[in-house]
Amino acid sequence: MMEMTHPHVLGFLSGALSTQEAAEKLQVPRSTLWRLQRRLNVRGPLALVHGLKGRRSNNAKPDALRRKVCELFARDYQPAGISVGTFYEYGVRGRLGPVCYTTVLRWLREAGLA
């Protein structure tokens, strides 16, 4: 989400930058800026707070899957000196559910395993 205090957002909202200029500088579609402006006009600054603020992502993986991945790595792969990449390829991908490599790596790092 774009910061409200970002100079290009402020420039767009104040009229100093055109929609096209702001979109190019922020590297977002013009429609994103139009939605931003419409939300501000209708509901004020609080309308820009992310809808999931303080809540878990809609795409979050279950905690049980996270525990299973970490336990499997710690029990069977880490002691054998197998890398996280190999673990993902042969131990996780397609076997434990739809989870991407970066998520597995983040879980293992947060658990102090990688």
C-alpha cells in the first residue's frame, strides 16, 4: 500500500502532479490512483487503512502446516545436512500442500532452522 505521506501521493492529491505523472513515478496503474482519490473523497483518510490491518492475511497458510514443515526439516533433513532448497524440492513441494519456497524459507528462518 502506498504511504499517504509519500511525496508523489501528496503531489497527486494536491493537484501538483497529474494522474499520469504520479502513476509513472509511483509505478502503479492510473486506476489505482483513481481508486485512492475516490476512497479519500467518500470516506476520508481512514478509508486508506488496509482492510486486513491487525488481521491475518486471507492467503495465510495454516499454523499446522507451518509446524509440520519445521518439524520435518528439523527431524529428517537438517541433521543430514540437506539444504533448504533440496528439502523444498523433495520434502515439501507437492507433498505437504500448496506452499511456496520463500514461505518455507521464512518459516525455517523464524524457527531458527535456516
